[in-house]
Amino acid sequence: MSLSEGNRQLRTEEMILNVGPQHPSTHGVFRLVVRLDGETVVEAEPVIGYLHRGTEKLAENLQYTQIIPYTDRLDYVAAMLNNYALCHAVEEAMDMEIPERAEYLRVILMEMQRIASHFLAVGAYLLDLGAMSPFLYIFVGRERITELLNEISGARLTFNFMRIGGLRFDAPDGWLKKVRDLIPQLKADMKLLDDLVTGNEIFINRTKGLGTYTAEQALAFGMSGINLRSTGFNWDLRKTKPYSIYDRFDFEIPLGENGDCFDRYKLHIEEMKQSIRILEQAVENVPEGPFLGKVPKFVRVPAGEYYSGIEAAKGELGFYIVSDGKDKPYRLKIRKPSFLNLQMLPDLLKGQNMANVIAILGAIDIVLGEVDA
């Protein structure tokens, strides 16, 4: 405080606040350096790299099949989708034929994984905002899926289950019936979430109109997935650039209207409902046959450059392969949706009250294993 010509003038100083690097809302080891004027955010700087493992560089010294376990550690709550993205990129580059049974089982596994990932995203977001009870209910539903993924793969988190040309194992006896029996339970979980959260006045007031951006802004930052579709932009690779056998299923792509935190929450719920629709159709049409195609002992991608992307839980997950014709990639580049979705955060937080920082960050749904790779 200073006195000037008898008039009392108040002088304030800005404060630097570290959120993280070990904060539960950051879903990994992530630091956000926030400059505050009172409780208003003047500037926010994300600090990443705490989980950097050099995956792309390591891949240059690994055979293509040896890279698969490393993909588990990208978005580690959606590992089945990561596994598939790499395998699919190699299969497309080699123009490989995949057995029908493998394709159906892959779709079932990927959509179950998408639901499990969205369950966690919604549950963690609600916990970030102080809602404890829905988080507990959500994890009951997620656990049912995790048990079935464990039964088929032998793991609960990092599955290492997809293989170039198909799958590591076939579905065990009775497994598809258990998936069938799971579907009504998942529908009940969706109704419970709608009843508890979607129409909750406190939650709506906390998230509606918060953290808004337009489709043009989202595209300029390279956003994809729910973060892009929350603006109303219709882009889902399962529909716009169909891969695997997704063109055989009847499902819709939910879209938001306002590009705010509430829309991003709502799209997680609506996407889970559409994944359940896909599961209903896929589980009734799984054919008999091999679960793994004819794959050479040493997988060699023809010399050239290849890119293939899929609609993963967080958005477009792509693998760009530069091959010199050997059994290891000359160069591997990963398009990581969480990394790109995070880039708009400083703009979204500028001018916000500090109380809204976690609400905006949590709605983006990042996983630091994918951000840092």
C-alpha cells in the first residue's frame, strides 16, 4: 500500500500458483502454472513432459509386433483402442486381410473399452467437481466391463491383446453370452447417470456456458473426438472414414451445440449409449472361424510412408509409419489426441475465476500418458 498526495491508493501484486504436478484432477503428472490477479486467471501455462518415455524413438529399434505393448501406455485407460490403432496402421500398409471373427471381436472389445474409458472420464470429472456418490456408482458399471476384458485378455488395464492380423486369443467359452447379459446392465447405468447428474440443477449451473469455444477454434488447434463434436462439428472416423467393419452397424454420432463443459459431459453419456447399440448388433453376428489371419513370422511393411487413424476414446489416434522395407519402422510418429486437445487450455482459462480452472481442465478429458508419450 502506498500514500500519494494524501490519497490512499491500494496496490496489489499478482500471484503465481502451481496446480500439480501431482494433482488428482490432472489425470497423470501434469503441472499448470497459473498467474492470478486476485482470483482471476491472467495467464495459464501447461508444463508437460513428466511422463515422456520416448515411445516414438524406441519404436525405431523394435519389430512391429514388439511395439504393441508400448501402445498400452499411451491412453492407459483405453489400451484396447491403442493396440488396435497400431495394428490397423500396419495392416493397412501391408494390405492385410483380417478374418471376419477377429473383426467382430475387435469391434466388441473396442466399444467396451470406449464405454469403460468414458465411465472413468465422467466419474473423475464429477469427483473433480465434488460429487462423490455418482463416482462410486459409475465404477460399479466400469468394473463389470473390466472383469470381462480381464477374462478374455488376462489383464485389467494394459491388455497387449490386439495382434497384427487379428487377436492374441479367441473369446473363451461363454464370454459372448456374458457380453450379451452385460448390455441391459449398461443401459440401466446410463439411466442412472441421467437421473443423478444430467438433469441436476447444481451440475448444470456449474458447467453450462463454461469453457466455450467454436468449431473454427477447435479445428485451428487440431482438436478431435468429443472436444470437437461438442461444437456441433460432425466428425467421427467410424462414420466419416469407416474402418474395420463399422460401416455394417447402425449407430449415430451425438453432437453438441454450445462447445461448453456441459456438452462435453453430455456427449460422453450419449456416446456410451451408441456404443451399447453397436455392442447389441455385433454380439449377435459374431461368425465362427479363425481369430488370427495369415501373418508372416517377420512383419515387414513395404517401403514408403503410411498414415492411419481411428476414432479412439479421446479423439483421432493416428500412426504415421515411414518404412524402409525392414521389420522395424524407420520412423514412427503418433498423432495423440490428448496432446492436441490440451493446446487450447491457456486460451480457455484466461480471464476465468480460479474456481473454474479444474472444471474446464477436467471436461477436456486428457490422459498424460498420451500427452507425453
